[in-house]
Amino acid sequence: MNKLTLKDIFFGQTDAKNEFSNNSPAEKEAFIQSFLVPDNISLESIRSGKTFFITGLKGTGKTALMRYISLVLEKFEGYHSHFFLFKDEIGEDEKADFNKGSEWIRIEYGNPDDQGKDYETVWEWFILRKIVEVCEKKDIKLFKKDENWERFVTCVKKVSLDDKANNTLFPKLDSNNIVNKGAFPESINVNLKDSDIKENNDIIRMRFVDYIKHILSYYSELTPDEEKLYFFIDEVELSYGKRTQYLRDIFMIRDLIITIDRINRITREKNYGLYIITGIRSEVLNSTQSAGKEINKPIEDFGVNLMWEQSGKLSDHPLIKIIHKRLIAAEKSLDEKDRNNESEIWEKYFPKKIKDKPAQNYILYQTWFRPRDIVRLLNIAKRQDPHAEYFTTGIFGRIRKEYSTRSWNEHAEELKTTYTTDEIEGIKRILTGISCPFTYDEILEKAEAAKKNYSPVRKLLSGYNLSDVLIHLYNIGIIGNTGDAVRYAFRGDPDLLLEEKMKIHDALWSYLTISAKGFSYHKNKA
């Protein structure tokens, strides 16, 4: 009987976009065949434009889901798709341009919000210009190429981009005006004042806000054509450096959400074939919701929260089914028949038990019920013994430290949305070496003791109440409640019970040197 070795099995990449490193048809087909759609996701709702905000904790698979939708729509429907990566394509220089445009808006409207920043108009300009660029580059028949289209495109493209940098995103701005050589469309020209036109009509000046109003007006008068474009905005993340950058990004993302809702509303009303879809991490969304303006309603009405938790046997859990599908896809290379029985293929590559637990249960308890954790765990495990033909209890024991360390680093990234580097170090100092389970009084006593020895703990507790820190740690899965039943936020239990016993997530025990009460950590170390 032919058998694969562990190195031959592809479980995926921790970042889904890296699964298409060669962008080959074979990679795309393998991804489609091995992908599992979560039970709470309606592909039809996303395809039809009824859902266009995909939210979820880091690592739950938002990027993978959007990539899957893109591939399926292209392959089976013949539709077009395009990905815009917020983190990669909008750097600090571009954000400075956003800020400049926002400042002119603030001057015009007299400080429209309490922070003096308003990026909606800037986002309208930016997104609609990107749509024109994509349609022209890929020759997409999204709108009829009639007079309305020509007027819209002329208005969008006629403004010269600032030539101070080759890749700048925005037009030349002087005070609150656009400066442009050559004429705008006639309908704009007739609204220009004499003071806006220099000698010989060589240079035209126009208020930025008026310019965008014209663009939106022209956009709403377009005639839909036969093709469709799904425009995905991914990697919408906050800057974790300076506080000013962090706050700026919050307002930018807040107004991006509002702008996507506005443009998609025009799409629905006019029956256009344009659908703007974005994935937003829960912790980013939570930060944005406290920044003023009403974004809860569009997220609630047009969003879906990507979750993998479900009731029933863990052996039937969808994350376990993902492993099955990856194993089946790998075995196709053997050209053997009758390899689709899930229990048989599982027993071929996994032991029945790991540390006295059914293997499926052990694997899931080492995760936060996210695909990324499964991928990380199994990739580390197969690298431990790449030429083995199956996973063993020993392999999982030997990788505990590495997996635990990487898992902590992942959660530290989430903590950066709220805490400084020193404060995160303070959190780690409080948690390290604690015995589980623990009560609130016990961790408070440990925090007070650590405060005497470690300055990061002093900085943390000078700015935050310990109870608020614990609630945050619960919300991102670092701690849970324990007792008659284990409770975690990622399993659908909404609130930390401070009056009940708490514990650190199992996967972090090795990194934080956690021990069970009454037992030495080293005695129980696998």
C-alpha cells in the first residue's frame, strides 16, 4: 500500500494569500477542493451583495473565505474579482495624503467630528478611481461605455496626480482646492467661478469636496453592462506604533466602512454589477466602534461574523473536517480509490489518543477554534519529523514549546491594538508561572507582588484596572473560566465571570510556564 510522508501533506499556510505563491491553476484548484465553508456563511448572500462585511477574530479565515469566493465566482460564474490589500498598498506616505485630504474636508465643513478628521470624501475619491483603473486594465464591461461613462471617467482621471512621487494616490491640492491643467467635463466647467480659472484656462482650481460630489453624481448615472466585479478589500489593520498613527488608522477604517456601505447602497439602487467586500478583524472593529459615527448598523445589517464553534461531537467539528479534506487532497497524488472515508483516513495519519484524550479533542483544545491554529500546529508537527508516515504522541509532545511560543506571539499582536509594548510585557509577567485554576484574588495578589519587581507591571496597572485587563484577555482567548464547565469567548460564551475560577488557555502553558494546582509544571511537561 502506498503511503505519503508528513512532508507530502499540504495543510495550508498561516496566511491564506500565501497559498497562491505561484498563482497557478493547480494551486487554485487544490484550494477550492480542500476548502470548507463555515456553517454560518451564506455564499449566495455574499454573491448577491446582501452581505459585504466579513468580521471575525484574527486567524478565523476571513482572507481564505474571500479568496475562495473570488475563485469560485471566477471559475463557475465567469465574474471578475480584484483584491486590494490595505496593509500593503496604503503605507505611511499614502496615509499622509489621506490626512491632507481630510484636513481640507475639515476646513470646509468646520470640524465635522470631535477629532477633526473625516476621511469619507477621500475614500470616495480613492475607491472610485481604483474601480476605473481595474475596469480599464482588465477590460471589464461593468458599465456601458456611453456618454455617462465617458463623463465619469473623464472627471475621475482628468485631475493630475501630485507628481512629487511616482505612486502618489491623490491630486495636487492647494489650500482646499484641486489644481488641474486642462478642462474638466463641461458640466463641471459651467459651475466654476471666475476666480477658479487662471489666465488662458490653463490652470483650473476647484474645491475638493465639490469635485467628489460631481464624481458621485456621475457614478449614480452610469448604465450597468453585462459583467460583474467583486472588489475585495483585505488586511484592514491598525498601526501599532505611535499613538497618533493608531488613532489616525481608527478614523480611516471607520470612514472606510461608511464609504463601502454608501457605494454599495448605490450599487443596489442602480442594479450595478459592482460589489465591494471587506474583511475586518473583530479587535479592529471594536476599536473603530468607539470612534464616533454610526457604524454598528451597517455592520449588523450587511455583515457576518466568521465563527467555527458548533455543538456536538468534536470528532464532527468543521475544523477536523478541514484536516480530512487536506488529507484526501494529498492522497489524490497516490491515485488510489476508496480514500474518502473520514474515519479511515484519520486513523491512517493520527493516533487514537494524545495525552489520554481522543486525538481530535486534543488538537482542538490546542487551538482557539480557528483554521490558522490548526495550520500552525500541524505544520510545526510535520516539520518535527517530515519523513514519518503518521503523527505520533511524541511528535506533539516535542512541539509544545514552539507552538506555545508562536501562539503567544499571535495574541501579543492582538494586544497591540490596546496596549503598549511595555504594558504587554507587564501582562506576560503577571501570567507567567501562575497555577491554574486561579481566582481573582489570587491573580490580584500575584500582580501586586510583580508590581514591586517589574516596571512593565507598574506601567500596566497605573493605566488599567486588573479586572479590565482580564476581561480583555478573556475576549481574545488568552484566559477562560473553569469549573463545572470551561468557558471561552471564542466558544460563544460572551462574558468573563470574575467571581468564578479562571485558567490560561492550554496551548499557552508551555510558554508561560503554567502549572496545575498541586502539581509541578516540570512533572507534567510532555
